Amino acid sequence: MPVKVKDEVGYALYEAQEGKKSQDAKPLKGFTGAGVLEVVSNHDGDTYRAVYTVRFKNAVYALHVFQKKSKRGITTPKQEIATIKQRLTEAQKHYEGLK
């Protein structure tokens, strides 16, 4: 990822850790509530998406970061959604193991 994108995503994650919501973050469609958020960053004509969760009281989990390549609109590809769901399940198990 380009440095500009890393900076934007990193700052959004920092704000989440501080209990804030980045102005660039929005709920990811297809997930209940606002617990799974995405940050969209554009650089040199490319679009990057970072998805993270704030569902857990004492943790923020970065679930997936990818370059959007689909030319079929703004919909997140099914394969990327499947990866996010799998990692959210893994994050839940990890968080429960910390208790």
C-alpha cells in the first residue's frame, strides 16, 4: 500500500483505539450495527479499503485491507466479504480467550 493510504488507515485505527470514530470510517454494509467499519482511501486512481471491528470492549481488530479492483461499482466483492467474516469469527474467539 502507498504511504498515504497506510497513514490514513493507521490514523483511523488509532482513533478507534482512543474510543473515537474517524470521519473517514463508515459501517460496512452487510454487517449488523456499526461494529464493523471500513475506511476507503483513494491514491493515484486506485481504491483501498481497510476493515476493522470495534465490537469488543477492550480491543480493536483490523480484519482485512485490500485494493478494490472490481469495475462493477462500489459493492465489496463476495470473496472479500467472506474473508472479513472469517477473520471476525477468529477475532471473536481470540477476544474470548483473553478474558
